[in-house]
Amino acid sequence: MAGRVIAITGPTRGIGHAVALACARHGATVVLVGRNVKKLEAVHAEIAALGREEATIAPFDLEKAVANDYDTLSAALLERYGRLDGLLHNASLLGMLAPIEHYDVPTFYRVMHVNVTAAFALTQVLLPALKRSADAAVVFTSSSVGRKGRAYWGAYSASKFAVEGLAQVLAAELDSTTAVRVNALNPGPARTAMRLQAYPAENPETLPQPEALVGPYLALLGPASRGVTGQSFDAQPPR
């Protein structure tokens, strides 16, 4: 990962946080994309304490950002680094677990916007920077409920199906014409706040820590996956 510039959404907790630190430990320059500046600063300080390349804080609200915010982020990144070698879409909303018949429409819209529309828009605006890299990777975070629908998972499940499709379409468009590869990765169950929200009665001690799952992320964001595109992977065996 040495010398690579990697942007990560949702880097302040859970898997995004673990991957951000792992990328930094392996020599990457990490761009921390999130809405809470204080939390971003805390991660920035953690990376600085590692004695690695200094991270960049990029305050950005996926739910509320407008076109100018996307353009500003893209321009700032290009001005500072001249390219982008990796983009991990990790940030997402769970929404609510409820039957479609009773699902709250504003919540459905909000989840689809953050998980799909914002990820699409951010990828689109950062493609020029990704195309300037000699070996770039885009990784979308998927889910098992984005491959086989499960009752009551509503907008989250629908959004992950959409993410899988978006990754496949983009991979097909960029294959053979650019050095940008696109894949999806399902982290599986992990000891995260979102997992606790979805399964409040589950014993978290039975789940792996996010730090135990960073290997597949590093592989897909780094040179190990060169030439691999349009695929969907699991970070751990299905339960």
C-alpha cells in the first residue's frame, strides 16, 4: 500500500476505522471522508501516532451534500495529490427493520440516498482522479442481504442489491479502457454498532472484531487484486 492514496467513507468507527488504520500502517495516505469533524480528527491523531503518512480530513455529509460539495472535494483531492488510488465505500445506514407494508417512506428514501445515490455521485465525481492512477481500485461494501433478500430488511437490503449492480455496471464500463477495477465486498457479521442495532439480543463476544477483517479490504484496495474486477467477495465464510 506504500505510496497509495486511499479515500474511505465512514472511517471513524467499526470496519471503516479498522481499514483506515490498516491502510496507514501499510504505508498508504488515507483520506478520511465523514461528517463528524471531531471524530475525523481523532482518527487523524491515531494515524499520526503510528508515525506513518499524514492522513487528510475531508468533512463530507453523504446525506446532505449538494453538487458543489462533491465538486469541492474532488478538486481539493486532485490539487493535493493529483490522483486517487483507492476508494472504499464503507459508510451506510441501516434504517429500520420492518415489513415493506409498514416501512416508513422517508426512512426508505434516506437509506437509499446514503447507501446508493451518494455512493454513485461520489464515485462519479472522483473518477477523473481514479483514472489518473496507474492502478486504482473502487470497493463497495455489500451484504448477504444484498444477494438474497431477507424479510424485514427493507431499504438496507434493497440498497445493497443496488450497490452490487452498480459495482458490476461500473466494472464493465471501466474494464479494458482504464486502470480502475471495481469490486464489492461483504464483511459479514462483526462487532460493530450497526450489527448491534440490527441484532440487539446477540452476544457480541461471538463476533469477530473489525480489525480481524481488514485483510480482504487491503487485498482489494492494493496491488494484490490487480486485474480482478466486477466480482463480489466475502470477508469471512458465510454463517
